[in-house]
Amino acid sequence: MHSLPPPRHLTACVVAIGLALSAPLGVLADRGPQPLPFAQDWSDTALITTDDDWSTVPGIEGYLGQGLTSTTGADPQTLLGESTAAGDLDLLANRSNPDTLINGGVAEFDGIANPTIALNGSGTADAPYLLLSLDTTGASGITVSYTLRDLDGSPDDATQQVALQYRVGDSGAFTNVPEAYIGDATGPDEATMSTPVRVTLPADADEVPLLQVRIITTNAPGNDEWVGIDDLLVEGGGEPPLPPTFAAIHEIQGSAASSPLADQLVMTRGVVTALRSNGFFLQTPAEETDDDPSTSEGIFVFLGATASVARGDLVEIEARVTEFVPSADPHQPPLTELASPSRISVLSSGHAIPEPIALTPADMSPGGPIDALERFEGMRVAASSLTVVGPTLGSVNESAATATSNGVFYAVSSDFARPFREPGIGLLDPLPSGAPPNVPRFDTNPERLRVDSDAQLGAPILDVSSGAVVTNLIGTLDYAFRTYTLLPDPPDAAAPPGITPPFAPLPVRERAPSEFTVASANLQRFFDDQDDPSVGEPVLSNAAFQTRLEKASLLIRTHLDTPDILGVVELENLQTLEALATRVSADAVAASEPDPAYDAYLVEGNDPGGIDVGFLVKGMDNGNGQPRVAVTRVTQEGATATYVNPNTGALDTVFDRPPLVLEATVSYADGTLFPITVIVNHLRSLIGIDSEEPSGTGTGGARVRAKRQAGAEHLASFVQARQEARPDERLVLIGDFNAFELNDGYVDVIGTIAGQPADPDEVVLDSDDLVNPDLLNLVASLPQEERYTFVFDGNAQLLDHVLVNSAAAPFVRGVAVARGNADAPEVARNDPSTAFRLSDHDVVITYFGAPPTDLTEQAWLLPAGLHRDPRSRLYEGWVVVHNRSQTTFTGPLHLGLDQLTPGVTLVDATGMFGELPFVTLEASSLAPWRVLVVPVQFANPNAARIQFGPRLFRGLLP
């Protein structure tokens, strides 16, 4: 599954809080403001002698930036607060090894040819920075210049962003200086790369007794690199910035995805329409619009902190036009906004809020362009009726087994059907190098609308499930996570929306007496309350573990009707699975239900996070003194299998969670036995499949794709070997395959396993056809509206599959998906009285029917006495059943009529077995050489000659 870090707007609302900067007690630093000109080139190697001691460097300090952000790769321009963590002042003195020093923070490298101070992000140094304290009294046109130096000569190539910020005084939020931003100051094997930076600060930096200037980086994805901050010079007399020119909001927005005024300082005005924790929205008053439907009249003003304006204020602002693209997703289309404002003036208050634009089905059409709503970006809009297609999500506290809503859900116009994942690579993602010409492209379903229900200050969270209809939703249109996003107005600004209906689960049907069931359930990181020292797993409290057990028990008993064989995915260990089996039994007995007496099977795999696959197998008495499912053996497949990592040439492990193979026999009370082999799988996830992050000689995405291909091909070859060795072995593959039923354009995992791989010119990594005869994907045969087990960003998709071979397929009676997880809001996880949102995957269950035994060849079956009853107008007669074998026929016994004359109906039929009507005999057994007379009755409206071939069966028929 893909998961992107939060966009800048969400990050900034956490970090851009007005925190006071005050050095902790005992810190060694000289914070006295230094007069201009101020210079430091670090050539004096005796200047610094002790770790964490800045007292010999007047006016300069270094900090780790702990807690400024929790996002890897965060844009430092957005981090405008400061760390108050104890021990944040940082300095590694007298170092000489920038290629190998793995600490994050601030370091002095005086043992290299050109000494300098450098910054490096890490897991603890979230946003390290240098802080300069300056006195600009008597100076104007303050110019800051320095050289960024790549000190790391190793192959590491992190995207090391560097930003410049300032503030007047020693408290409050910093102001970012966009002109100084460097998107990446380092490169691989480039310890000679240098980047000069020189900017003039805005006029509010002039003539102040304390100006603080900050140079800041962040913890980058991958291995961070040391960036030297050298040749520092701060002086007055620079050219003052040019005054901004006035531009109306529609002129700033333009008619394209990017602003024609990008990176320019502008002055504009508008009415404040919405407030966020990190800025506000402006919209042109109705009388000043340009009447051009292709240009938006709204825009977001990014502050990094709460604005001191109110809805209805007419505001004039001077700021820089920026095109925001989150550093974590460089292929996201840009969002035009105003940033780093130098002036915000409230001209007047109490103005009418512009009326919302009504979004029509044509605006949100499945066939529309991906940027269909661009012309409304930043404006107030109204949706009369939306149908939720992705429930409200949130964050999960695994140790407490609780969830907190984030208020975000996905919806489409109620005029349209639910969107599903389609073949191909997403339109916004570049094709990997060397991709063939006909790789399909997925349009990402532009009809989807993301709703961030509590983004506006004062707006409540809306926790809704898929299928709910939300009416009268009014708010401001934003853009985040590659999706246009509606931010609903708070209740005091608009009538509250209507929401119907409540969430309703969909359990599966009960099995028929002749059936048994095989299911698979991804239980989503199901850990216990015991610490495993070999794995860094979350350890649940006992209460949290009991809650998870209770919800899982409810799922298994009330939603799945206690499957005979249950493959489980994402379980911690055998002890955890045994605890679940025990809980299911206890709950069943307490509820006066049959105890399934599950036996647990799990073999530890290779997953670094400690999750595995396993089985719960029903061991209850089948009514004849035998276990319902008798296990022959359970074996792990592919635990030591390897593939060649394309980025390193090394042999890496194919399976983090190796497939687990169960060979078992299902037993019926009548003695019928049904051997079956079930393979539970949890293949390599989709995370990182599109990554362009350098890794060795290739990219992170290339490694992921190669591993997914290797897993699919290994499993396909394993299945084929079993089919060739035992053609009659009934094979059933279940689990979370982390792959769609269709070609995703990167690797056709399911097609490869099923023996139907995509054509080589339609997939980046193609595979040979390794399976013959092909496997049948049962879930892919469901009606389109039911063909999903997971919901990602509002797209329903199928990740959990059931594949059967030709030996098992004839005995399939049905397949179903138990609903209650993928469509439920995340906070449903908090309710232990329901199974809802135990996991983010729905559960797939398959019904199999054991074949009856055909006794026809062991009996004499003689029709007799056929005549027409004039009163009932029916034809009546008998079939004599004579056991001519040496063994007793045990029941239930059924008489079937093969090739019955067309137009003739068996009136007293018990049911149909395929195309054969049958009657179940009253006698439960028939001893050798004993005879039964079975009455039969027919409707024959055409008075045709009644003919049929009698057949005798033993066992359970549908």
C-alpha cells in the first residue's frame, strides 16, 4: 500500500508554534548580539575546543532542532518554530571525518583542508541549525551571504535542503527567506560541490538591537550528508528589495497549474474566507472578479502560524508567490500560494463572504482531466450531495489499540459509482527508466474529492463510513496528497451538513451442511502484550491486547461463521495466534455457540518487524468422532530463497513472510473426506515501488520491483512443480498478496502467479508464463462493485485474493467478502463490542463442497410401476434400489435422475445436484443385498414418455 507523509500545511501547524528561545541552564554560549559587519570563516582551528561549547564563538550557536518535525524530508522553509527540548544546543568539536561521521547535528571539521562548521540531519537531529545573534542598529539593507559546501565524499546522495530564516528579537516564529532556499546542497561522491548564497533581508531587519538569523536543514530520506556553512558574512548597505507590484488574485493564479507570477513579490487584497492553523485563505470580492472561468479567485496565505485576521476581513498583503510541492512527493502538482508575507494589513472588517461555487457532476466527472478543479483552487465551493468512498481515517496508537481521527475522508458526486483501482502506473508518476512503450497509465480517478473535515479552525471532525451520503457540504477548496481537498466551514459559518446512513457491516452467509469454508484475514499488525527482545515490536498493554482479541473473536465468529480453515496475516508469533484460538473458544462457549476448537499453526519468518503468516484450523468433532479438519503437515516455503538485488548485485532474501503450506483433510460426519492444500501468503508490499531515491547503482523503486517479481515467480514455480508432481492435488492460494488483480504497470504479480502474465511491452519487469494449467482468481470474478478488500485514498482495490487450480475449481460453491474493516472509519477501532476496523483489510471467504460418492455401479436401480393418477394428474411410480455390494451403504443416500425427459419435473425433488434433480432417501443406510423402494412423482403436462437414468449418491448434496 502507498503512504505519503503529511503535506507541508499539516506539518507546519504542528511546528510553527510561537515557542520561546531561551538557552537552557548550564549551556556554554555567548549570545550577545554582534555588530555589523559580522564575518566567520572558521579558519581559526583553535576557536572551538570542546563539544557543546559555543562560548568562544560570540554570536553563533548550533542546535539539533529536536521536535521541530517528525517528518523525514520535511521542507525546512516550513519549520518556523524552534526546539525547547533539553540539551538541544549541539556541537561536535574537532572532527575530521565527514564521510563516516554518522551523528546528526552540528559539527566542526577542523581536520580537513578547509575547516568549517557543518549541519547533518538524523533521527534525533530533526532540523539542525546555526543561529546568529546580530545588532543591526544604524544599518539598513542587511545582506546575508555564505557558502554551502558538500563535505561528504561517500556515495551517499541525500536531498539535503537548506533554508535561511530570520526574526526580530529572541521569541516568536521565524520568517523564511525564499530567495535563499537551496533544494539540494549535496551530491554523490562530490565533496567539492559548493553553493554560494547571498540575499538581502526585508526592511524589518534594519535598525534593530537584536536580529536572529538561522540557517537550517532537516533529516533527509536516506543517509544524510554533512553540509558546511562557510564564509559567513552579514553586513549593511545592500540594495533594498524592490517594492511589490499589485496583482489581483486571479492574475496571481492565472489559468494554468502554475502562477505566471511565481517567485515574484506581489501586493494583493481579498476577503478572508477561511482560517487554518498555519495561514488563511483570501478570495476576491464578487465585484472585483475578472469573469474568466479559467482563473481562480482564491488563494492560500501560508504563515506557519495562526493568523491574526478574521473571516470577513478585507486584507491587503505583500508576499511572495510560491508554488508549493511537498519535498516528500516531488511529482505532486504545485499549489499556488502566498508565502513569507512582509505585510498583512486589515483594511476593514465585516464583509460578506463570497458565495460558494456549486460543484456540478461535470466538474467532478470520472472522464474529466486530472486538474478539472484547478480553476476553483482556493475558492469557496459547495457540494450538494457526496457519497463517501473512503472512510475517515486517522492515526493508531498500537500499544493502546486505539485510534484518533484525522477528519479526512474521500467522496465522489452522488451521481457517480464508486471508483476502483485501474491498470497501470499513475499519471503523475514518471515511468521508470527503460520502461516499455505500452505500459498502461492510471488516471487516478479524478472524480475523487478529498475532504479534510476539521482543517478550518472551529470545524468539527466528521467520522463517516464508505457509502454514507453527505449533503450540503460548503467550504474552501485546497489541494493536498495529489487530490483536490474540500475544507468544510465551521458550524457558525454554514449550515451543518447532513450525513446518512450509519455504517452497516456485511457478514458472510452461513455454510450449507455440504460445504466447508476457507478464509484469509489480514489482522493488521496483531501483536501481544509480551516484549520480544529479538524484535522491536510495539508491546500492547494487557487491556489493549484483550481488546484486539475480543474484536478478532467477533470477526471470526459473527462475520465469518468460524471458517474451517482460516489463514491469518500479520500475526506476531505462535503464542499470539494460540491466544486468539483460546479466546475464540471461550467466547463461543460463553455465547452458547459451537466451540470451533481451533488449532494454531505458525512458523517464524524473516520479517524485521516481527509479523508472520499462520493458520487457525478447526479441530472440533465433526459429529463422527473425528476432527473437522485433520492436518497432515504444515511447511514453510521459500524461507531461504534469494534474488539478485539490482542495485548491489548481492543476493537478498525474497520473502520477508515466507508462504506457509497447509496439507489437510476436511472430514464430514458421513465419512466423506476432502483432501486440500492451502497456501497462505503475504508478499512484498507496494511501498516504495515508484521510489526514485538513489540506492546503490539504481533506485529504491528498482529494488522493490525486483523483489516483488522474484516473489511472484518463486510462488508460481512452486505451484507449477506441485501441479506437475500431483495433478489431482487441490491447491488454494490465499492471503494478502499486496498486488491488484490487474497489471499495475511495474510488476504483474497476480498475473504471474496465475499463469497469465502481462505482455512484456506493458510492464516494466515482465515474467514468463510459469503456470499451466492456469489458476483461477475467484475474487476477481465477483461483480465489479464487490471486487475490493482495501481502500486507498478513496480508490477501492483488491489486495486479498483466492487462487485455485483446476483440481480445486470444480468444488468451489462460492466466494464472498466480509465487510466491516475497509469501509469503517478508523475510530471504530476503539469499540471492543464490534469487529469493525479490527484491520484495514476486509476478509475473503471461499465455500467448497465435498463431492458425493457415486454408488451407482454398486447397486441395481430399477424404475417400476409408472402410471398416471387421474385425480392429481401426476405420474407416479417407484425406483427399486438394491445394494448388490458386500458393504453397507451409509447415509445420507440420494437418488438422482439423470437425463430426465425435457418438460418433465420431479415433483417431490429434495433439490438439484448440478442438472440432476434428486430425492434424499428416508433410510440412513442400506445393508448388502437389501432393497429399498423409493416413490417418485412427476409433473408431465405434455404427456411425454418419461425416461431417466437413475443414479445413487452417498454424502452431502447442496
